[in-house]
Amino acid sequence: MLYTLKYINQNPQECKRLLGLEPQQLHNLIEQGIILQKQHQQNREKEKVRIIRAGGGKAPKLTEEEQIILTLMYLRQHLTFQVLGLLFQVSESTANNIFHHWQMLFREGLSGSLLEQVKKSQEDEVIVKELLTEYELIIDSEEQARERPGEYQKQKACYSGKKKSHTFKNQVIVLPRGEDIVDIVAGELGPKSDLRIAQESLRKFHSDQRFSGDKAYQGESQIKSPQKKPKNGELNSQQKQQNKLLSSQRVFVEHVIRVFKIFRVAQERFRLRTECYTDVMMTIGSLVRLRIGALKLELVKEEKSGKTITVNMAHKFTNQLKSLASIPHGFVANPEVILE
């Protein structure tokens, strides 16, 4: 057993510092990852024309659990693949391949936001969007440094005058008190304004949906923002109090963004290929949701053997959706009755 896995098992209190998740969350994620890997292999077998029997070839050096830990280690610590290879006793290229394989499995198998989690069921998506209108969602954006592109036109397209650097811009929309990530927009170009990104995102929501944001969103009727100090003037005491109240309500989106940056690949200069950026950020979004308890992985096991059969994903509105499942379809048209 590798030192890293052995250390985590012997020191579960260090799991969150090392990988960003609690021990039980890590256990559930590993169980989910093993199931996703099995499904991936079955899909590949259907498409493959075999020359040798199944199970032939060289055995992998790392177990599935160790490969998942390697992936989380990269996202949490942002080590180079050379260092990861030394730590896990594999080559640099093997560490690179392992990371990209599991990162894409988690990207496809987990959900980085609430809207992404319910979009597979059109009926659930409609109901959740109705339920969200009962909340004032909080919206904010942040920028992350990226490698400087080689071509001048690409440099110009992603250069942020605000950060004086080449950046990616990301937008996060959360429930009040940061209870869940409702939507993520990742990988926009640095110069693109927060307001423009938000206006494009509003199409995903109900027309009655309310939002709150900072001064960057002034001018959008659906987003409540602080009042700016008038030119050559001052805000009165009531306006200052209102701004202070709004800031205290929207600070929770900053807390969620801080949790994103606990995974250092979302904080430091992004070193991977730019084409990977959106998928990596959405994968981190699913880990953040798992960390804060918004995304719940429920293990379904056999009674006799105790072996995990499948893993169900739950979210804040799961119980409401289950309770609505028995209601006739035509009844869903009246959300006020549903919410009582």
C-alpha cells in the first residue's frame, strides 16, 4: 500500500487538509468512482474489436482507490505530474494519464451545479426552477490567471485590464447562505464583463427569478445591487444601511468561491491545456458541493454481502421532487399549491 493511502487511513483527521474532503465523503466518492469506471469499461468493451481475451495485458501499478487519490491530490495541492509520479511511484506520463481519465469520469458522473444535476429530467428541471423563484439567489464572478497564449490576437482576447494579466472568468450562482451551487459558468474570457455573463445566464432561469449581486450588476432589473455614491455627493444613512444589509446577505457567495480556491488548481495559474479548463472547474464544483453537503452520494448496498450496487445523487430539493412525483402531471402548473 502506498504511503499516501496508508497515511489517510491512519490519520483520517488529515484527509480534509490533504484532499479537500471528509473521510466519509472520500469513501463515498471512491465507491462512486469505482462504479463509474466499471460502466466506462463496459461501454468500451461494446465498441472494441478484441484480439486478445479480456483481462489480458499488463496490470495497472495503482489500484482504483489510489488513482482517485492521485486525482484529488492534483486538484487540491496542484502539484506537478512529475512530483505526483514520484509520490505514487509511477512515471510522469502515467500520473498525467491517470488524472485526465478520472477527472473526465467524475465530470461525466457528478454534477457541478444544481441545474446540471436536474437537467436530465425535463420535468424535474421545470419544478426546481419554480422552487428557486422562492429564493433570492446570489451571483458573483471571479478571475483566474492562465498561461499567456502564444498568438497576439489570442493574448488580446483574454487580457484582463482589471487584473493586468491573461485570465479566465468564472461566474457562480448560489442559494441563500451558500447552501448549494445553483449554476456555474466557467472559462469565459477575462475582458468579458460580469454583467454580460450574467445576462446570458438569466436565460436558464424563470423570468420571475430574483438575484442579488455587487455593483458590477447595476443596470440589470432582475439583479438587486448596492447603490453607488452619486457624483460629487454622498449616500444618506438609510442608503448606507441598505447597502450594508445587502452585503451581509450576499457575502455567502464569497464563502463558496473561497471553498473553490481551497482546491489550488482553481486558485493558482492554470497550467493544463485551456481546452480542459471548463471541465476541470465543473469537476471542482462537484467536489465543492460534496464538501459543503449540497451534493449527497447515497450508497445502495446488497443486504447479504454489503457490496455497493449503485450510488444515488441527492440534492436540497430531492425530497420535494419525490413528494411531487405522486401528484398528477396537470397539477404541477400551479406552483403556489405545490409549495404549501
